[in-house]
Amino acid sequence: MINQTEESTQCLIAHLKFISIFDILNWKWLRHIEFPEEVKCLFYQRENYYSKFFPCALVSNNDIYFGIQNIPDKVPEDFEDKISID
């Protein structure tokens, strides 16, 4: 998945329980985010028709994490921007 910010053009790569963020223009890894479950899918979401798209992740226990570009290196247990699909 490609994500553009004001500072860089990023490639988000999901592998097992991690999402790695790579800066394409500067050719360097920015960080690696560890999730509590395996990452199954990356996708874009927006709050409403006029807002920007932001990257999200669906993990194997059916939790969806919104705005993954703002998550620290390890997802905290009390992370607020997530929902569970039953």
C-alpha cells in the first residue's frame, strides 16, 4: 500500500504481526509496528466524503485499527482507534 504524507511517500508492507513503513523517496525504513494478531489486510478509510483517506489494518481476530500511521512501534492494549467485528 502506498501512503503519501506531507513529508514523504511511504510504502506500507504487512508481514505476519508487523506493518513496516518504508520511505520510497529517501530509500529507508521508517519504522516497524507490531500488532497483537496477524495482519490480514491493509486498506484505506475516510471519516466522511470530504476528508482524506487514511490507512487501516484488519487483523486475524477481526479487529480493525484506524489511522495506523499514528500507531507507535507496538500497538498499545488500550488503543482507542479500533473496532471489533463479530
